[in-house]
Amino acid sequence: MKEFIKVYNKNKEDIEKFIVTTLKNTGLILVDTPQPYKKLFHIFPTMELIYTTDQNFDQISSNIFRHRTDASQKGNNRSYMYTKMMKKDEDFSISSPYISSATGHTCITVMKKENDQYIFIDFRLSALLGRLGLIELNPSFNEFTQFFYKAVGFSLMAFAFFSILYA
């Protein structure tokens, strides 16, 4: 996780510019039903969660994930999220990386003001950095590499043990 945050901080301006520019080119995001948000999930494969709040930062929509929605958070006050935000321009603010309570992953949140509401969009940091080519993400290769190093290590320990017994 520290490595992801270090890479993010090094490339912070470019990442934030990419996200804000893409969201600006998308146009209005705010809708009444979760279905149109599927387009946004298609544009941003690294997006994990989206929800809206009113002017007082009380959540007025369900948590909308890629393949499901969760209405249990509706009505919660999200003013703490506003305090984490750093303003980028008059419509957009972005948070520093943190661990999301909704997903359990390290993410950044983008807040966009539309009409009298705020839209909060969470992006999974590891997926975002991998998608932009800033880190190498290949879980199956990483598992294979770990298995290989463990196998070689145990083989060398067995060889050393048998060498000691032989001597």
C-alpha cells in the first residue's frame, strides 16, 4: 500500500488532471436511477463506488457499485468526506488516498458539484495506477513468482539439511 501511495504522490497532478478532464468531457453525471451510471463504470474501469448527497452532505442515493447497489447507507451524513477534499476547481475536489469503509480497498474520492447536490466517486488506487501504467499489476504472475521462490527456498533448505546429515 505504501508503494501505491508513493507512486500516486509522485504522479498526483497527472492522475488528477486525467480524472477531472475525463469527468468534464462526460458532461452531467447526476441521474435519478442507477442504470445510467453503468456508462460511467464503462468509462472508468477503476471506479468502485458512486453516491450523491444533498447540500448538507446527507446521502440521498444508494451506494452504487459496479454490479450491485446498497441502500443501507442512505441518509448517512457524509460531511466528514467534504473535510478530506482538496479543491481542484469550482466543480471538482479530490481526496488523498485512504482505505474505504465501503469496499476495504485503498482509494481516492472525487467530489463533483452538480446543481444543489454533490456526487462522490471512489476510484480503487491500485487499479487506477495499473490502468495508467504507473505500476505493474499481474496477480497471477505475482502468485507464481511467490510460489517459485518458496519452492527454491525450501529446496535449498532440504539440500543443506541432507548435506549436513551426509557430512
